[in-house]
Amino acid sequence: MNRLERIKGCLLGGAVGDALGAPVEFLEWPAIRSKFGPDGIVDFTPAYGITGAITDDTQMMLFTAEGLLRAYVRGSSRGICHVPSVIHHSLLRWLMTQDHQPGTNVSLDGWLVQERDLWSRRAPGNTCISALKASQGFGFLAQNTSKGCGAVMRVAPCAFFGNAFEYAAESGRLTHGHPTGYLAAGLFADILQRMADQQVRLEHALTESLAVHGDKPGMEESRVALERVLFFFYEGYFPTPERIDEFGGGWIAEQALAIGIWCALTATSFEQGVISAVNHSGDSDSTGLITGHLLGIQYGVAAIPVRWLGQLELRSVIEKVAHDIYRLPREYSGYGGDGDAGIEAEYPGA
């Protein structure tokens, strides 16, 4: 499988998991079972008036990708760039799509923010909204102690750039001030990067990532949760709705990451894995997205059911972002070469 297929699989897979979980995000497992049957939700159902609707998770993931791409253009053309600040600028563009005015001037250039279907409120997290509204400048760190999962769910694109752990963790600090909140995001991006670059399976990437980053100050809660998941996996404990509910709802960073990884580790297919990830009492769209990212990067787009891809909201936008992540390092010179002007128009580095 080539790199482009892994990137597309990752981004589309996450969006599919997000969309599958969207209709049940705020439902308890007994209510999900009562509404959809003993297996829970197993197919796209309308949310926000749309079948296959994405949520704020995928919206923010796309704007994070845009920030990384604009940072690449800026760094290549100017030789210097503070990547988290450029990601911050992109997240503030997302904030404006949610009918909130940032506290600093934000440019609405580039192509992504012009996609009007992104200007839709999909139950955005209060922590992300409040932290971004309070920003006093690009790179301004969150002044809270939140360890919600809002940083984890948006950082998958960091896996395809050089310093995945650092970019994800530092951009996580823009909205989440608790070390667990942003270090779990760094760990997730690092795991994905190992799967993409070394072409290893999730189990190997997870154990390697924990060996490198697990003892960092502030990583304790995430390490304990993931070591618990590895124990479950080795002992053959599969993630049923009841077991996931005992583990936690996934609203906080280490729980969401652990649930998403548990469902991906034990998955027999992409479809089965994301169905497991969304059927529980808790943050179903975020855990579905995390599992979808992991299984998508491991197996590629071909593993995602066609019936889901065909109904996925903004599929063409997600595919364009994935393709641009693949092509920019190959096509952009930063010295005014052929094609540079077109790329700079789409991803202004200024």
C-alpha cells in the first residue's frame, strides 16, 4: 500500500467513524440498543438533518491539516515557521465558521474556509470554543486545566509531517491546558506516524510509542490507560458496550484514546472495529473517529465499506486535503517553481 492510500485511509476512515457515531453521541447504551436493536447502530443514520454527517471532530481535523500545510509552505518559502501558531490561525478560522469572533485578527484566505458546508455547528466542544475565543494571539496557550478529548480528535494529520508528537502536543495546548489533554494527542499522532512511516501494525506502533514517550512527565494517566488496554488485548478481552462503559465514556483524553485503540486492536475488519467503537454510553463520534483513523491508516481506503464512503458528507473535501498532504512536499519548492503560485493561493504561508 502506498503512502497516499494510507493518508486517504486515515482521514476518510476517521471521518466515517465520526459520522457513524454522530447520531448516538449523547445517548446511553440502553437507549442506543432500544433504538437500533441488540447490535446497536451499524449503519449511517441521519444526524443534523444529514445522513453521513460529520461533526466538529472532523471539521477541526481538516482545519488542523490546513494549518500544517500552510506551515509547510511558510517554512519552505521563508525558512522559519512556528507550526503551532499557524495551526492556531487555522483553528481560529474554524471558530469563525461556528459564529464566534476571535479576539485577534484572522484572515479568511485559502480554499478550505470557503467551503460553505463547513460553516455548520455540529455540537462543538465548549472547551475548544472558549479557549479559542480567549486567544490573545497566534500560539496563545489555553488558560484552563481541561483534559477533554478535543485535542486528541483533531491531530491525525500531524502523523504525516516530521515532528508528529511535538506538533500534536503543542497544538493541543492551544485549547487544553492539562498535560493529559495535550500529551495524549501527541501520543496518538506518534502512533499513527509509526504506522505510516514504518508500515507496522498498531500493536507494534503502540508499544514503541509508549517506550519512547510513556515516561514523560504528565503522561501517567495516558500510559496507565493504554497499558490496561494492552492487558485486555493480550488476555482476549473484547470491547463490548458494557466493558467500554466500565472503562469510561471517552469524554476525557486518555479514555477516548484508550477506547479507540482497544477497538482497533481487536477489530476483525474496519467495519466491525468502528461499530464497536461507537456503541457505548459516551463520546461515540470521537471514539469512532479515533478507531477509524487507526484502521484506515493500517488497511487503506479499500477496507472502508463503499456504502459509507458513498454517503460521507464532504468526502471530496477530505480527499482533497489527503491528496494535498501527499503532494505538497513533492511539488512545492518554495522558490517560485512551477506550481508554487497555485499552492500558495490554496495554502497561503504569509
